[in-house]
Amino acid sequence: MTTSTTPLRSSARRPWLRIFLTGLTLWVLTVVITFLTGNPNLIPTLVLLGSFLVPVTFVVWAFERRDTGELTPTLVFSTFLTGGVLGVLGASVLETYLLSPSPWLFLGVGLIEEAVKLAALAVLTRHLVHKTVRDGMILGAAVGFGFAAFESAGYAFTALFTVKGLSLMQLVETEVLRGLLAPVGHGLWTAILGGVLFSASTRDHFMITGRLVLTYLGVSALHALWDSMHSIALVVTLLLTSSPTQRALLSHGWLPRPTEAQLESFTALYWGGLALVSVVGVGWLVGLWRSSRRVSRTPPAWRIATGARLG
């Protein structure tokens, strides 16, 4: 009897797991049926399921670790949805009018996208009475994952169109890759920013501190490194193993494609670089989360003073 009820209790205690498994099953079914029938009406379902599955799962997982009762499902959902849309729209406008192709393009993208996500988080959570570090991290993750979901939907949709016509395989490959990388992308970076933003904020307003500015610059740098890792890996590969023809192209500002002999080195450098950026980001997040737990165990000064007077 105990054995039969254990899985049910486990599923009930982990709604994020139930959401992920259900969503994954529906996505796989949609992929199979779309390939079998060729029905184009299923493409929006395929794009939305694949783009939102991992972000929604991680937001639900993070919500279970909330610090206060102010983090309601409604607030987290609105932060995910509204923050994600505002972030994508704001980044699109600013990147269109402020950025141009240059070696600093990826840094500009990182600075703009982290700024708009931080601004969206501040606007949507400005009325919260209690602003704890952990709640800030959870709400920041919600904004970041919302941004990632809508961005992934755009990438998946555009991947569908190729010079040879519609490519369902390319769409599916894009969704799988972005789904695997989603946990160490936008949600991670904005969670860090949200925790630092809430750490020095009061009931009435947010404060721009030196620590927040440094965190914003650091997170933007991680973002820029992530986006530019393909180019970085290619340049390093060419510097180490380039042929005279490739060196000539490099000297004129062109990045030639790696040869088959160079492909293994390029791939190792690319994925190794992404792994390194991810480790730094996750380590930063874990450190911030643990330090907030230690701080939360220490009563604030006003509470100590009030307790002393009451005593």
C-alpha cells in the first residue's frame, strides 16, 4: 500500500516535475503528429510548447522556494508574462536604434537586455511591502525566464524558414538546444540582479547602490561572453591552427569557417566556454542565495530594539 501511494505523494509535492513531464509528453506528441501529418496548423502549438516548457518549469520550481507570502502565483505569473514581453520589446527597440555591427555588439546587447529586464522587474514589483533577497531572486528569474521563453519562440519560428522551404527538423533542433541551455541563461542572470536589487530596497522604493551597478555590469559581461562564445571559440581556433589563407582573411577582418580538421577544437572551445560562463553564473547565484539565508537568520536592528523596549 505504501509503495503504491509514494509516487502520487512525490508528484503532489513536486508540481514542477508534473508540469515538466506533462509538457514534455505533449511536445513530443505534437512533434510526432506534425511530422506524420504535415499539418501547418500545429506549428504554433509546437513553437509555444517547446519555448515555454523549460522556463515555466523553472519558475514553478523557484516559486516553491519563496521567502514570504507576498509571492502569490498571480504575481509570479504576471511578472513572467508582462516582464518577459516588456523585456523583449524594450530590447528590440533599443538594439535596433542604438547598436550597429562592431566588435562591441555583444556587450551592447548584454547591457541593453539586462537593463530592460531589471527595469521591468522594478516596475512590476515596486508595490511589494517586504522585499527579501530570495523573493527578488525568484521574481528576477520569472522576468528572465519570461524573456527567454518569448525570445526562444522567435528563434524557433524563424528557424522554420530556410532557403529550401519550411524545415520542421530545424525548428525542433532549435527548441531542444535552447531548452537545454535555458536554465543557465536569462533566468539565471536576472535572478542574480533581482536578489541584489531587493537586498538594499525599502518598502517605498528601490535603491541604486554601487553593488547593484557592479552586479549589473558583471551579469551583462556574462551575457556578452555567452552570446559571443561562438566568435571567441572560432578566433582562438584560428589563431592556434589557421592556414595562410585563413590568416589572410583574419587580417582583413573576416572570420572564415573552421575546416573539418579544426571543427573538433572549435566545438570543444565553444562548449567549454559556455560551461565556464555557466559555472560562474550558477556559483554566483548559489553564493547569493546562501548568504541571504545567513542574513535572514539575524533579526533586523529595528526588531531587536523593539523587542528590548517591549521587554
